Amino acid sequence: MSVAMPAPRQVGAARVNAATDALPNIPWQDRPANCADVLWRYARNPVISRSPFPTANSVFNSAVVPFKGKFAGVFRCDDTARQMQLHVGFSNDGVDWTINPNRLHFEGDADVTAFEYAYDPRVVWIDDRYYVTWCNGYHGPTIGMGYTFDFKAFHQLENSYLPFNRNGVLFPRKINGQFVMLSRPSDSGHTPFGDIFLSHSPDMIHWGRHRHVMGRGQGWESTKIGAGPIPIETSEGWLMIYHGVLTSCNGFVYSFGAALLDLDQPWKVIARTRPYLMNPREDYECVGDVPNVTFPCAALLDRPTGRVAIYYGCADTVTGLAFGKLDDIVAFTRSHSSV
Ligand code: BMA
């Protein structure tokens, strides 16, 4: 491993590095007394409505990170012309967001920055900057790559793959000296298949050493799967929260579950939830532009308490927040594994 990790302390299953991973202002609400689920929803969901500014049709599948003691994010906003675009937002508490009504523009090589469409962003701090990945229109969907230091100026790098690909999700540190990214090769449409793969890069530009991670499963994930938030490092492996899709007589149903991946060889799956962790069941998850979708793209963690806050798109229309405890999610993934 080229990046030295501080010596971990253990609290249950979670690796703890309180110096860098404490997030005392993480959005949080205790588990309701009548709820035995691993994850529970925020009582004030959805936290972002479909039209926080007049030209927005919907805000969902978005990425949120801690920033300067507060929070920043890159949001998927489809506009009222139904163009899929990225917008920057800021929040003092991770719940109430101010989203810039003008779309995000990347600086860079004009061959690469020429805009077709952009959606489903992820954001992660690695080394010295925030990297942004998203589904980028370049003769079909592929993985766009960029970075920012301040959420004001954004620089775009080369697209990571040839079309068609979706759900590019970086690991939050180099592994064995290389950047590592999950992705989901696909087709140009509403892909009826999809496995999660992993690729390596020395420089965030050239991606190779591709490895298959896992394919579709049963039931809730029987059509296709795709990585969700940035994986969380634990002493039990990388916790990868991912979406799974079932095809019903009324179309796709998007739920999400979790898997544990080997810390040094993260294409090796240690465990994977046979049941989902969350599925569309509230009205705002079942009714919208695309019914029956819960689609996680970001997770915040406060290591000392193990609190996890997951941001997920609801029915391709609004954004919801769900909570859980890291140790509980890891324990459930191990004890309810199909592997
Ligand atoms: C996927 C992506 C997601 C979307 C989902 C459900 O293919 O386009 O952005 O949430 O379909 O429509």
C-alpha cells in the first residue's frame, strides 16, 4: 500500500480514525422506536424538493461531502427542458440546501468538455482534492472525471472509459499504489443487464487492470446492479452500498443493498446482502417521473459514533436521506449474505 493509513482503533466492526473521520455535525435522527430495520428514513424526507429553483424539473441521485466544516455537493438536476445537468450546492447542516440555479461548467480540453448531458454524480476527497465522477454524454453514456478544490472552479479530465458505462465510483484512497474505480459497463439505453467491474489507474486518466467484482443476484437485484456511494473502509472490508434492479410487470424497481469487498483486492466479494437494505415504499419513492426508484449516490460517516447518513434519489424526482449505524450495516451484510 503506498498511502500510509494511521493506526486504526476498533469500535465494533468499524475501523476508526477519529482524527480524520469525525463528522460531529453529520445529519442525524435516531432510529424510530417502532423500527427494527437496519436503515431508517429521515422524518422530513424528501430533503430536496423537485424544484428548488424555477428551471428545475427534478433533483435526485446526487453527491454530498463534508466541506469546510459544512457541506457541499454536486447535484443531478434535470431542467424543465428535461436536460440532465450537474449543479453545485451548499448546506450548513446537510439537510437544507442552496443549489446554484446555473449548471456546473468544467474547464479543460474543449474536446472533452463539449457538453451533451451529465447525470448521477459521485464526489470523493482523495489526497488533496475533491474528485467528481458522473455519467457523461460522449457519443453515449460513459464515465466523466473531474476535480475541484473549492467547489467554484471545476477541471475536467479525460473520460475514463469508452461508451457505454455508468455508475463510476472511486475508492477514497489509492490501493496498492493505484487509484481504483468501480463501474458498470452498459448499453446506450435503459440497460437490461449490468455487472459491477473495477479498474485501476496510476494517474486518474488511464484506466486498466479491469476486474469483475460481481454480477446480478436474485430477487431485488435480478436484472442489474451498480455501485452507489463511495465505498467505506472498515476492518471487515470495503463496505459498498449498491443499487439492484428487479424487472416487474410495470418496469424496473430500484432498491439498494450492501456488499463487503476485500481491503487489498477489492474485486473479491466477502459478503453481499441477500435481502435489500431499502426499497421504494414511501409515496415519494414510488410516485414521480420514474416510479419505484431508490438510488443512493452518497454516504456521510461519523466514525466515532458510527453514524451513517445516505443520500438517495427518489423516483428520479426528489432527494431523500436515510440513516444507519456502520456496525449494524456491516453485521447485517455478513449475517444475511448470499455469498
Ligand atoms: C438508471 C439511471 C439513473 C436512474 C435510473 C432509474 O439507468 O438513469 O439515473 O435513476 O435509471 O430511472
